[in-house]
Amino acid sequence: MISGRPDTQPGMLDMRQLQIAHEAHAAEGRVTRVIGELGCTSEEEALRAIALTLGLEFIDLANAEPDLTLLESFPIKLIHRHEIFPIRRERGSLVVATGNPFDLNAIDAVSAATGHSAIAVLAFPDEIAKLIKTHLGVGAETIDGLLAQSSDAAVEILDEVEWDQSEASEMAQQPSVVRLVNEILTEAVEGRASDIHLEAQAHGIKIRYRIDGVLQKQPVPPEMNRFHAAIISRLKIMAKLNIAEKRVPQDGRIKLRVAGREVDIRVSIIPMLHGEGIVMRVLDKDKMQFSLRGVGMEGATYAAFNRLIQLPHGIILVTGPTGSGKTTTLYSALNEIKNEETKIITTEDPIEYQLDGINQIQVHAKVGLTFAASLRSILRHDPDVVLVGEIRDLETAENAIQASLTGHLVFSTLHTNDAASSFVRLTDMGVEPFLVSSSLAGAMAQRLVRTLCPECRQSETAENLDVPEDFPMEAYRAQGGTLYRAVGCRNCRGTGYRGRLGLFELLVNNEEIRHLACERATSSSIKQAAVGAGMRTLRQDGWDKVLRGITTVSEVTRVTAAD
């Protein structure tokens, strides 16, 4: 597509720069590495300059609507072999988006296969890849274009894996299955997914990724259903599970290097009506940074919680539903207080992240190493701080309280809806109220909300957003009356959100609350006393983050109830 020496117009490349771009595409498939040599600041700017130089149209596929009827007669293998996508018909010709303007073979192949002349338009390579995944499904290139592509080494298994000579094992090692599993894992890691759901349905396999706390369905081509058994077999072998056992649940772990990043994947397999279902928790070590400010704790809440975690003894509980970030908050707290003078021991089920400078114990209930049993043993190792993964029963609760009363600082989690319910929950387990009131230093409830994408958020008024009755209208008007709503762009995969932060409700024990706990008062009475002492509720923390443009009204109402 190089058609001679370009004219010297603003924004165009000279012949030397064009040659550099050509060589970069030939070697790596894109110009990311040579952006600076092209005099540009981003890949998109470089592509626009190349398009202008070569006389091509540059198309922003994020805002374009391709004619999907063209896929019915378009050769799918060409899409995967050349990473192109048909966009529209124009005066009898096919307009085809490409990320490589120097690939002359792509346009020639389209013309030869379709019988129509083809016109190339230049587009962002990631947008073409997204179109392919959206309209041809996860794994489509593996099924339709396997033979057209080179081997994929983006996923590396870090543990030793044993392969036997069974039929299922051989099927799991087929190149098509390897590529398909690699693609599912790579897509999840690159898409910042926390969980991968592979579900067996009556009509076939279903794949969903949980991104920023919300499940997003992935398009799956019908041809992928014949790989279902092989996918499960491969994942079982990678997780060192029994490949022949299909009647009972199994749990395992896979250590991978995906696109250069070390990732732990927790695998849970359960037999269901139409076959085995798999859920994989993705633990991206490179992405996690444990700090209290990093999880969204700030201002008075951060100061008060920081004072709590410096106490010499007592119990500090973090409460909330599954997936609300409790473990991350506790890890962040341990990171804040760890030093050479403090011995910290944790007992967890499972250990999600390995922390430097902290001694971690994995619970094994089958051999009798429960939270309660491990906690008894931990106290003989002279710790200063103890973290118990979860208080599930009376024995664990009593041991934790005993540890706090003998001079240890104890962190743990509890499943309650708010901070005040912690007192009632421990009492309901069978712990004496006077022990709860004297040992519990504080409790913090939390939730996670998605944060607005800074690239595409749009300002809006409260009247247009139909805010609930408890929304702080006075504070809203005082700050100038600006809120934001989610829109969606390339940066956030069209969701309008990117990343998550915590909402926090910190209850610090005081004399009034101790008295109420001893009297077996209701959680609402304890909450009322805590609010009177200055506690900000989850809802109030949520509204504060809405007014500051961090999240949206709909996110706060999704995860919190009105006070």
C-alpha cells in the first residue's frame, strides 16, 4: 500500500519514518515500539499519521457500526489470518478495516475470495480484535483459523503437570484445545476479570467474566461446544485434579505466566445437570497493591482505622458479603503495621496472596487443621498480631476473643450487612455478651463500587438521574450541582467504569456501645449510638464519592440500602 513519496503536509510521515513503520509492522505486527521515532505520542496518533501519508481513511471502530450482514458471505479464515474485518459496501467494493496498512496480501486475498474489489481503511488493532471477539465469539479464531496462525506461547504453566496416556489427556493436549484454553485465560487477565465462569447449559457451553464485580457474557460460537469436555479435562490436568472423577466437586490451583505476568488461578469444579461447571478466581499478583488508601479509605475513616490497627490488643472485624474486598482490606492493614519488631501470623482458607514478612498458614479442615485448631497453635508461636481468615463458629470466636484478652491484636472477617451487626452476630454464635463488648475494639463494614472511567464520564444533573430520597441534595447544590454518569469507551470496554473502590462504615467501640452490647441490644440501637458518636454509614460514604465524581448514583444504590 506504499504508493510513492508522500507530499510534505502537516501530520504526515516522511519516507524514512514510513519505512520505520513498515519494518515495525513486518517484525511485530504493530508500531507500538517505534511511536517516538514517528514523532507521535500514542499508537492511535501514529496510525492516523500513517493513514494520512498513504491516503487511507482512518476509522474509529469504537463509534462505527459495521454491516454485520457482510459476515454471512465473508471468508472467516481471512478475518483471523490477516486480522481484518469487513465494514461496509461502497460503490460495489468491500470496505475492510485493517490494523496493518502494509499487508498487501490481505486486500488481494479478500478480492480473490469474494469476487469484489476491496478497499482498505486503517483502524486501531485492538478495536478490530474486539469486533472479532464480539461477533465471532471467544475462541472463534481457534476453531476457524487454527491452521492459519502460528503457535501461541502467551500462557506458560509454572508448575509441573503430569500427562497420562488416557484418551481424555490426549484430547486435552490437542493444539486447538490448548489455544482455546489459553485464549480464555489470556482474555480474562487482559480484561481485568476477577473470575471466569464456564457453565454447562442444555444448549452448550456458556462463558462469563466477572469484571469490576459484574458478570459479562462472552459470545461463544456453536462450534465451541464440541470442545467442552476437552476444555474441562485440560483445566483439570493443569490444576492437578482427578481427570476421571466427574461425580464430586474438586478444587485446585494453577500457577501461570500470562503475557509476561505471574497469575494464580483458583479452580472450583462442580458437577451440574448438563455437565461440570467451572469457576476460576484470577489472582493477578502484579496488579495487586495492598494499601488502605489504595482501596479507597481516606479522610477521617482512614485516620480512625489507622489508630485501631496500632492498638496492642483487641479484635478488629471487617464485615460484608463475599466479594466485598474484606481480605484485601485486611492485607492492606497488615502491610501498614508490619515491621521487624512485630510478628504477624495468619490462618487463611485459602491463602489468596503471599505476603512478604508475614507468616501464613493454609487451613486444611480434612486433616483437622481448622481455624480454631490453627489459632490455638499460633498462640504458642509468640505472635503480636494474628489474622483469622473468618470467624465461622463458636469455637473460633471464643479462641479469637481469648487471644485478644491475652494481649494479642486479632484481625478477622464476619458475614454481616453492617458494622453494628457484628456484636449481635457474635452473641448469636454463643459468645457471652460481656466478652464481646470488652474484646471487640472496632468493626468495619464495606462494599465495592465501580469507579467511573475518567475518559468518557459525562456530567449530569440530579434531576435527570432521578436520585433517591436520601440523596444529600443540600451538599449537591452547595458544590455546584454536578454529578456524572457512565457512558462507555475504548478505555473501559464500553462499560463506563474502570476499576473499583471501597465504601466503608467504621464503628469504633466506646462506653455507650459496650453497655448496649452487654445488654444484648439490637443492631439498630448500636448503629444509632455509633452514628451519634460520629460514624459515617456505607450510604453516606457512597454519596460522598458520588459528589466527588468517583462513582455513580446507580452504583451506590446497587450495593447499599438506605439508612
